[in-house]
Amino acid sequence: MVEIKSAAEMEAMRAAGRVVAGGPAAVRGHAAVGVSPLELSEVAGAVTADAAARWAPGAGEPTG
């Protein structure tokens, strides 16, 4: 069964996509020799925190 999304649901999905796309873009901007994976993880985390993003119900929790 195909579920048709409302205009509001589609806009919410677009907004979430913009936040998700920002993580790798920010990490690429900070990646350099000598930058630790932990620092890169913190950069990606800051993108979601700055957007006040939160986990969707039923989507699981972050690991690590």
C-alpha cells in the first residue's frame, strides 16, 4: 500500500533532508590531516544540535 503524504509532511521531510545533508558537508569542511574522528563526529553532531533536530519516534536511538 502506498501512503500519500500531505504537503505538510512533505515539507517536514524536506527540512529533515536539509539537516541530514548538512552533516557530511560540515564534516568535509573540517576534515584535514590531524583532525580526529571524534572531532569530526562533534562537528556532525553540532549540525543536528544547531537545527534542534531530534530522533523520530520508532527510529531508534543513536549509538556510540
